[in-house]
Amino acid sequence: MKSFHRHAPFSGTVVLTLLLSALPAPAQQSDPFLPGYDFVSARPPGNSRFFRLGVLAGFSLSAEFSVSSQFDISRSQPGPAGVSGVDHFYDDGFVRVDDTGNAQGLTSFWGYDSDSQVNGDTLTMHSARSFAADEGATSKDDSEAVGLEVVYGGFPWRHNNAQVGWEFGFGYLPISVDANHTMDGEVTRTVHRFNTGGIILPTAPYTGGSSGTGPLIEDTAEDATDNNPTAASLAGHQTLDTDLFLFRLGPTMHWELARRLGLSVSVGGAVGFLTGGLKYNDTLTVELDGSTALNTGKIEDSDVSFGGYLSTTLMYRVEEHGDVFLSLQYLPMSSFTIEGGGRRAELDMAGSVFISAGINWPF
């Protein structure tokens, strides 16, 4: 009699188990973004510094402009009286040397703005010298500015999710703040008269050429200045057009808040350097004859300010060596001042708030 042996049925589960056991075990990977993971100490040695680059925006940058009650106006250059063969420039015209060299003391190279300047055979020209206001003018305005910021730092000390280190920041902001002002007062003018020789003058406004042909007038000015101030009003526009360079240095602390999310806080000292100019553009109107004078220029100056800063930065980890960040900064500093020629502009930095955003590279 044959004996029969019963075999257990061949199970698919057993086959799958054998196949899986023959494969190499997957590498164990830890998630560096889990809370509680000391991501700094887990990096290769020396991987404890960072570099940030971003756009910097400043808000509520307030500037106060002031103009003294008296200042010079030097837009036109009237030239000397009693001298032939020289150029004269006025607020309401000009008398210049033509291509003939003003032969026989006559010139075709002249012009004037208003028929009120003509009286018989005399053409009168005016050049404002100074303006005395009833009182000085003060104006104030705010502005925003957008620039660039770079930050470099490191974390020599670390413990669990917290790191302590330092950071150095540099910011650049081009700032432009402007304001208008009006003033009433009196103007002192240089007054010159020219003999027209009895010719019929072209209707104003007139601008003659330098060819030596055309209506000719005598080129020698007679000084008719009486130095008596004349009532006038002034409407002006001023612009503080400068570059602001900010430097800050202080300790910083960083915490890993949650998956891919970190927070840094830094506080320290700050220094600012402002360079640029105060541009002005005034139009002076004389009540007596309605003539106008332009007064434009720029005062170049620079100033240094000291203060402190408090910065809070929120970072989101995109990959191991790359974050995007958003930073809020408060920089209370002393005011910057640019002044000269009876004008002054003061940039108030006491309550300045800045926002920056960009990319952070830990390395």
C-alpha cells in the first residue's frame, strides 16, 4: 500500500513575503521639518550661517521743509552797467553780443517779454536779487520708498530648536519727498535801461537773432536801480531727493516653530548715512508790473544719524538650503538734515517702519 503525504497548499501570501524579504530594506529618512528636529546641528559642520537678500520698503518717511524769511535770488545774470560788448540776462529779457561783436555799440541779439517794459525810446529790464518774506514758510509731507536689503549672520550657539547668533544688515533706499509753499513779501531788483534809438520795437514777446541784422538797440546798460523793495509773492516747490544707506548690527535668536516654519528676532544698533540734495523751484511774481522771476537750484549736503532697530523675520523653508522670508523692522533714529541758502529739509526717522521680503540661504 502506498502511503500518501498531504502537502499544505502553496499560498500567494507566502510568495509575496519571500519576495519582499529578498529586496533591500529602504533607507531610513528623517524629516528635517518635523517639530523638535535640531536642523542646524544635523547639518554638516560649519553649516550655521545665513545670507538674506530682499526688497526693502520704507513707510511714513516724513520730511519737513522750511524757507527763511529772506534769501537771495540769483537766477538771472544782469551783467555790469555802462560797459559795451557784454552779455546781459534778465528775468524779462536779454541783451547779448551778436555776431558782429556789437559793432558801433548796437546789437540785434536782444529780446523782451512785455510791452510794459517799453517807455518811449527806453527798454527796461529787471533782475530779481533778493526776496524778503513777511514770515518764513514751513511745509511737511510723507512719502514711501523702495530699495534693497542684504543681511549676513551666523548662529555660534544652538540648543534644540533655538539658536543664538548675530546678524549684520545693509539697506539702500532712494528717497524723494516734496512739498509746496507760498510766501508774500518784497523783492529787490536790479533795473537796467537800454536806448532803443527811436525804432519801432517788435511786439512783445520778442526774441532777436545773433546775425547782426534786424532791429538794433544800443547794448550799453544804464543802471536805474533804486533799491526800493517792491511787493511780490512767491510760489515754490521743494524736493528732498536723496539716497539713504542703513547699517545695522546686533544679536539674533531663531526658533523652529512648526513644519518648515521659523522665526527670528534681532535687536541692536543702527547707523544711517544720507547723501543727496534739496532741489527748489520758485516762481516770484511782482505785483507792480506782473513780471515774474524764476529761482531754481539744488543744495548738496549729507548727514549721519544714529539709533537702533528691532527686527522680526518669519521664514518658510522651501528646501534644505533655501527659505523665503518676510521681515518687519522698526528703526528709531535721529533726524537727517540738509540745509543751505536759507532752506532746510529735515527727514524724520523717529517712527520709521520698514518691510522686507526675499530669499534666505542658510549654509
